[in-house]
Amino acid sequence: MAPIQVVIAGGGLGGLTAALALRHRGLQVTVLEAAAELGEVGAGIQTAPNASRILIGLGMRRQLEAIKTEPMDQVRRRWENGKVVALTSLGEYCKEKFNAPYWHYHRADLHSAIHVKCLDPEGPGPIVEFVTDAQVVDVDRTNPSRPVAVTSNGGRYEADVVIGADGIRSTVRDVIGLPDTLVFSGEMAFRALVPGDRIVKDPATRWLVDRYQSTIWYGPDRHLVHYMIRDGECLNIVALVPCTDEVRDGGPRLVGPEELMAAFPGWDDRALAMMAKADENVLCQALYYRRPDPRWVEGRVALLGDACHAMLPYQAQGASQAMEDAAVLAEELGRVTVAGIDEALARYVSRRARHARMVQDASLQNKTFYHLPDGPEQQLRDATLASFSGESDISYDWLWRGTPLDDSDDEKFHYAFVR
């Protein structure tokens, strides 16, 4: 019997993880990527244990260990003086409690590692086919059981299932008639990579490489996140502030470190010192999210990742939730024949939509929680953080265990992290 054929629109981290997970189940996968070359932007990314567990279950432990940087702690600081409000163990603690690590990467390194696995001739299942310069602009559903992804250059890719993993402004979502749920958050993000040698040379910032940590600074109406990647080669900075009309109306743009620093007046000198070392290519973009909506499937076309549950970055879970989508989708499609696809897609949504909605809601709650003005509410927040297990209505224990998988190997196999 011929394997189920799947076309995935979008070659980002969610699309590639889905491709690899489906390959492991024996499905034939084609990934259509709009860009001329497959790749990712230069920025940092975190995989909490819920995502690391999935990637390791797909045979990627060795590849991940080669590119990861492991933070030992999560540190929370006050904006004006850098005072440590809370310190929570990551490192060995995550591996002991969740049987999976909390790791940082350069986004391009993680993307490349998954891509290579998709093409590995020694891997299980059919090798994934990749087509670049193939922007999906329509899905022809004349034959409901064999949807066709149509690209801007006239290409037609027929399959048993089409997956829209094409991002927050998903074309696949639009063409299958799902509602517009995009919401402007009112905020924007600065994203920068600072060369590690600049950090080491300055006594004001050298402490950042003494012990790798994931750090969040809290301040009124804004916050700052930073962590080292590539084993100290770069410092990744994400800074979130109220959005300007210029950025909202004009779209993403590149700015210099001066503009980044100007958005944080009066902040601790150590925070400003690391910002000052950025190059003249700090990305600044408005932040949007999708209002939760459980409609992820129309016929044999389904959505994955930001296309169905784009969320704000206040839980660092956007890519991780897409990876959970991929694992569950592969489980459901991998256990049926073509005749069972409709039921498998329905189960995929049933298992994932509520879970993803809870993470979306938590991320939105943290938008307020992180940015409280100084005063009684902020003091109560800081006291809560000093002995916290999570910031919002969901706990890290729930979040980092992820959507339960039916595969006992993924759920119970001990990855031998505990020494």
C-alpha cells in the first residue's frame, strides 16, 4: 500500500519538525518553501523540555548537543538596578525532573540540523522532498480527497493532506476560508545578536559569560530578555516595548543600538552596556498574535504552528508549541490509512487546540504581568516570583511536560541525562 502523501506549505521550524516526524511514521512528505533558499533568520531560540523531548525522540540528541548552549538558571531582575528578584534552576534540574533539557540555540543552527535529518538517507521512512521558490497561493480542493497546493509560479502539488505551516500571516488559512483572528498587541520587539567577544572584553558585561543563564529584566511597560548562544559566540537580546506608529504602519525595520537604548531610559547601566554593543542591524517589528480559535482543519487541509495559534513571546513557546503540533499530527496520521485521514485530523485538533489556547492565553497574561508599573501590584508580583513555579495561570510543570504523546518511547524512555 502506498504511503499517505503530505504537502507542507512552509519550511520553518514547525514545518520541518512536522516533515521529520511524519517521515518517521512512514509518510511521504514534500515541503514547499516560498524563499529561494531554505533557512532561518539570525536570532536565538529556546527549546524548553516539552520541545526538546520531541526532537530527541526524533533521533536528534547528538545533533542538538553539538549546537546547544545550556543555561544553568533562569534569572529575573529589576529594571533600575539589576537586583535579582528570583533565580530558578534550569540545567540539571530540567533533565532530572522532565527527562529533557532546556537548551538555547542559534535559530539557523537548529533549522539546519532538522533539515539535515529530513534528508538523511539512513533515517527511517521516505526522504523528505524540498521545493524552494514555491510560495503557496491557493489550495485547489476540487477533489476533496486530494487537495492541491498551488504555487505562485504555477506549480501544482497534489497530496492526501495539505498542511499550512506558513506562519502568522498564513495564506493557506486564508484560502480555506477560516476567519481572520489576527490581533495587534500594541507592542514591538527589538531583536539583536551581539558578538560574544565584545561582551567578554568589557568588565561591565563580562559577567554574562561566567555562568550561562536565561535572564529577564522587568520594568514599567517593557522588559528585556537575553541569553548566550553558540557557546558564548553571541548574546541574543529580545527587548519588548510599546509600539510606535512608525513601526506599526511601516512594518519591520533595522535600527542601530542608539534607538534600542533610547527605548530603555533610566535602566541599569549593565543592561544598557550590552545593548550598546549591538550592530546597526537591530530588527524592530510590531507584535501580533491570533485570537484562539479551534478551527484548524477544513477537509483535508490542516494548519500548524503560527498559522493557527500564533502567540506573543512571553512564554518563549511559539516554536515549541509548533513542535508539539508536529508530534501529535504525526502520531494521528501515522496510525491510519488514507480512508482514516479525516478522523485523524479531527483527533489532532482535539488533542492540540485546547492545549495551545491555554499557552496563548498565558502568553497574553504575561504581557501585563511583565510590564506592571512600580507599586503594590509590582511588589506582589516580585514576591510571587521569588518562589514561583510559573508566571501565569499555567505552571511550568504542566507546560514543560507538553501534550501527552501516545508513543511510550517518547513519553517514558529515559534519555540518560541524569548522571
